[in-house]
Amino acid sequence: MNKLRLEEPGATYHLCANAIDGRRLFHDEVDFGTYFGLLGDEVVESEWELLEYVFMTTHVHLIVKLRKCTLSSGFRRLQSRYARAFNRRHRRRGVMWQKRFHDEMIETDGHLFEAIRYVARNPVRAGMCDAPEDYEWSSYGAAIGVHPRDPLVSERALLELFARDAGTARRRLRAFVEEKDPRVRRRQTRVRRASDGEK
């Protein structure tokens, strides 16, 4: 039995959708570009605040903040529109997405930061690039200022999680994503707090 989706305006979600049977969602730049355009349409139509995305060959990840309860309706519409466009272009029939997409409500700042890191580093973990900013179909490179601004992403909302000043925020975001072992930072933070007399 499928778990009921909870949609809450103002809440942030990590979404992941997979192709059926591990098939390719994107065969070439045209397919990637088509999904990019349809996602842009859905961001506007569903009034999403998109913080980050990455399009892999067999799945996609998005981090979305809701303004109203449009998570399920909007994402299903996006999946349906892309499937129709993909099938038409590649002269195929049938289902291309797994039945349900995965969504996880992000309830703490720590959870949000780790989701941001996870999405950014997905292509590196898959062996598709050496550095996350090198992967073209990800918003991360634009967020840290390596590529031109991404029109789909609410860049200000993302960067303000790291600092008020955009330059400082970009540096902190990059340092956080590039961190080799987050456990080291957490241990160092605990040591600093203890030495400062913090509880």
C-alpha cells in the first residue's frame, strides 16, 4: 500500500524520479533540453521555488519548496509531458517512469544541507565527472558562480542558506559540497563549542 503524500505550503522536499527498469531517460542533449524546458514550465505553473536539480541518465533529483499544495499534481504533470515528448521523438510506446516518484520532506537545516550536497555530488558518485560543477545538467555550477545564472533556480533562496552576501554564500556552498568527510567538520564544531564554553 502506498504511503499518503503530505504536502505542506512552505515545506521543502527532496524529489527523485527513476526510469522504469533502469532505462535511459535522456539519450542526448535534445532530451535533456526538453526536460529542462518542461521543468521550467512546471516551476511557473505549480509555483515551486526550485533550489537545486540534477538530471542523470536514468533518474532526476530536485529540491523544491512549495508555495501551495502542487507537489503531486505538478510532478505527475511534468512526468507525463516529458514521457509524451520522449515517446513521440523516439517513436516508442509505453511507460517510461517508475509508478511513484520518491519525495522526502526536509524538516531540519542539517537535512537540507545534506540533501543539497547529495544532489550536487550525484554525477561525481556515478563517475560521470571529476567535480560536481563539471556536469552540465546540474544547477550546482551556476550556484557557485562557475557557469551563468540558472533561470530555473531560486538562487537567492539557495544562497541565503549559507550567507547574506552572495559571494560569501557561493564560497561556503562550494566548500560544503567539496568537503571530503562531513564527520570531521561535525567533530571540529563540537570541539570549538566545547572550548568556547557552549553547551
